Amino acid sequence: MQLQAGTKNSCSAGAKLHTMNTIIEQGHEAVSESAINAVSKVRVWRDDYAIGQGKDQGDLLLWVSDADVSKMERVQATGDFQLAPGTTQGSRHTVDARDVEIYKPAGFGQLVNVGTRKRPAGHILGYVLKVLRRTELKHPEHPWHELSCGIIQTAGQVDARTLNWMED
């Protein structure tokens, strides 16, 4: 059926089309807002996390550790320090080096095969952070973390083909 301008049916069809376009626009706005909020919300670390407790930021795992950093090699860093290898946006897990001391533990960059509370199995051992004052762990695609003071161990996802840190 073809509608003629000025008929009762054409007005209701136009209203339905306008309503559908409005619903679609609202849906797009809601999806965009959800994506922005997912990245912009900050996950705050509590000061009372026990050894072994932590969180992840995408493929970067972080947990509270009792590691003795005095026995580790300190990394000289300035500005935003990247904790994961790679050059893509997905690898941009960064902390401000003014707020943390960064260390390489024994076994840094190696596959961790034995699962314990301190070292999860099937991951690549990363840096140890000595957080001197609350600071943000930033990433362009994941929620930021506000890290509490203390020692935090990091680990990365394993690339099953190479058994190295998965670069994304």
C-alpha cells in the first residue's frame, strides 16, 4: 500500500518512523555512554588486601605480594612506565614512575608453571611495583585502577604459540 501525503495513515507512518529513529539514536547513545563509562570508572584498591589478593586490568594481572624488593634489580624509570611489552594501544598499561619504584623479580618474563597464591599458573611473570603513594594504573581501553601503597606483583597473559607474554 502506498501512502499519500496528508492522509491519516501517512501521519501515523511518519510518527512511527520518527519514533523508530529516536529509539535507534537513544540506543547508540546508550552504547557509547556504556563504553565510555566502562573505561572511565576507576577501580579503587582497598588498603586491607591480603597477600595474593588483587585484580586484573584486561590481560594484566596484579596482586598484593610480600616480595622482598631489596633482592631485585630496580628499573630506572621516568614518566609513564609501561608494564606490558608491545607498541599497540592494548599494551599501554602504565603507571607514573614518580609514584612507584619498579623492580624485575627473579623469573621476570618467564612462564610461571606452578600456581600458588603469589604466582598464578599459566602466566608470564612481570614487574614488581613498590607503590609509594596512591597512584593510577592507566589504560586506554580498560578501567583505570587506583593502586594502594605496598608491594604489587604483575603478570601477563601467555601466548600459547610462543609461550611468551601475549602482545595485543
